[in-house]
Amino acid sequence: MPHELYAPENRTDPYPLYARLRAEAAVHLIRDPNGIEHYLITRYEDARAALADPRLSRDPKHAWEALRRSGLYPEGGEGSEPHMLNSDPPDHTRLRRLVAKAFTPRRVEAMQPRIQQITDELVDAFAPAGTADLIPALAFPLPITVICELLGVPVADRADFRLWSTAAVTPTYVEGSAMTPPEANRRLREYFTALVAERRRALRTADDDTEAQPDLLSALVVATTEEGRLTEQELISTAGLLLVAGHETTVNLIGNGMLALLRNRDQLRLLQRRPELLPQAVEEFLRYDGPVERAMLRVATEDVEIGGVVIPAGSLVTVGMAAAHRDPGRYPAPDRLDVTRGDRTHLGFGHGIHFCVGAPVSRMEGRAAVGTLLRRVPDVVLDESVPLRWRPTGVLRGLETLPVRFTPVGAP
């Protein structure tokens, strides 16, 4: 039988169950609906250490048999997604170094005006109506537009990207999915294979004297021509990863953060009175009900002792971010939203070598979305006549819908 963690009611609010599991033990062996067993880490200090432990590998080659049975990887799919999230050093170091050049502090800061412009345009579109579903109206289109422009990918294709990325992170045991994760990843590979070929042709015919800043995809294409830097397969896989990871967590950050504020009106009003608290508020959103519920699977490459439990070599391991973030041993009053807390030691963007390279952009998008909403539609409330729906994924935690009401307002 699957562990109770996978029961539908725990999708809506998993925190009481995580509290019980955390109190009982630091590590639990649980079974998912596919019959795959993995060790779940529940306490903050253990979780943080595990995320940085080189003995817990992100390279799926260490557990092909179990991963095939999970449905995440098809038969013969070894190495089909050779990007930095599925690799260990030295490959991870090489791949991350190439991508990190697009997220230097200077380049991120230069993105702020465009992020605010996109946010304003999206709010302009629904503010006169007095009602909105904030997920399709703001939380999704803002980060997907930003990452598409950064990559140099047509924003017009974002409906396809949403379908593929949703399917890619939806567990195979969820019924009614539009497509399986392997199929979604195949679609992404086909898309970027064609786009890379097009970009390569354009680069060959480009004026060598141009001073325009190349988009990230073009920069990665150039990297494939330099020996030892990036293979064609790594290029395709990395482009797909950046597209999916570049918006999925931010969608949830904005949605979950706004829901937390709408349910804690004192904190919403405090943030309206003191907008300078927005940076601290975003950190609290990442902790209180963060976009990542459980980190992606890792594999123990040798016996590893965590919290007094020996995890045998070859075992699958997940880090329970949601459980760790409500650990009273680390956070005072962990079940209370406090926008003044401003604690950046949370694990919302990971920890260690796999810390999210796009975290500064995500934070900027979160500040822009929440700050603009509270300023432009100050009396926004949750529309409780429409039920909330949570996305059926055990890795990410995010809403499918977030209906709100407010006094209609015109464009500024």
C-alpha cells in the first residue's frame, strides 16, 4: 500500500502529517503508489546536510532499475536527460558554469525593468474585471515570458510549454494526465532540437561585427563548438531544463505566497503598509509554503547514516523540504506566517551544488508580482465560492487555480 503521504487530503494540506512524521523520526522508509520505496528525510538539519552530501547522487545511472519501475525513465532511456540537475561533479561543474554566466548579479539586475513591465501589463489586463484567477493571469505568464525571452524562445509557444512542463513533473501514478513524463521530455527534446538547428543556421549567417548580446540558447549553441564544453545532447537537455525549471518554481512561489497572504490578512496589511518588507516576505513564502515540497530523488552511492538511520547503498532518498521548513527545532513558531522573519537559510531553492542558479530572478519575479498586486488591487480577497485545486505532484507544491475578487480598477 502507498504511504499516507500520497492520500488526496494530504495534497491540500500536508503539514500536519509532516509534523507527525518529523516528531516520530528523522528518516522514514515510505512507498509511493508505483511501489517504489525511498527514504524521506524530515528534519531541517538532516535535510540541509543531505542536500550537500556527495554520497547522495543526483545521477540516475546509480538506480536505473528502480527509476524505470517508477515510470520516470523509459527502457533504454539512459542518459536521455544529461543536464546539470541529473549529474554530479565534474560534469555538473562544467554544465553549471556555462549556464551561470546568464545569471550574474549585473545581468539579473538589468532584467528588473522588463520584469516590472511584464507584470504591469498582466495586471492591466485583469484589473478592470474585478475578478481573476491569479495562476493563468499572472503567476504562470510572468516567469514563462521572462525565461522565454532570456533563452530566446518564442513566447507564443508558451501554451505548449505549459502542457509539457506540467506533464514532465506529474507523477506517473496520477490518473488523467495529458501525457507521461517521458513523452513530455521527448516533446521538449524535439522542440529544442529543431530550434537549436535553426539558431545554429542563424549564427553561421550572422554579421560577425554585431554587438548585440546573444540570448542564452545562442550562447549554449556556441559552447557546443568549443571542445569539451557542451555536447549536442547536453545542449538539448539543458535548454529543456532551463525552460521548465525557469518558471515552474516561480509559478508556485507567486501562487502559494499570495494564498498565504490572503489567508493571513494581518500580514497582507503589514506588507501594504511597509512594502520595503517585500524581500523578507518572499523568503518567508519560500519557507512557509514553498514551491518545492520534496526534493528530486537522490541515490545513496554508499551506506549513509542520517538521523541515526543507516540508508543502504543503492537506496533512493528524498529530502522533505516542506517538513524541514516547519521544524520547530529550527524555526520559532514555524506554522505562523511572519513576513518580517526574512530567514534566508530555508531550502526553497535547494542547498549545495544543486542550489537553483536562477534563484535571484525568481526572487525578483516574486517581489514584482506580489508587490504590484498589493499596490494595484489593495482590497484583493480570496474568492471562496470557487474551490482551490492543487497540482498533483510530489516534488513541486503549487496551485492549479487561485481565484480572487477585488474592486475593479483601471490601468495606472
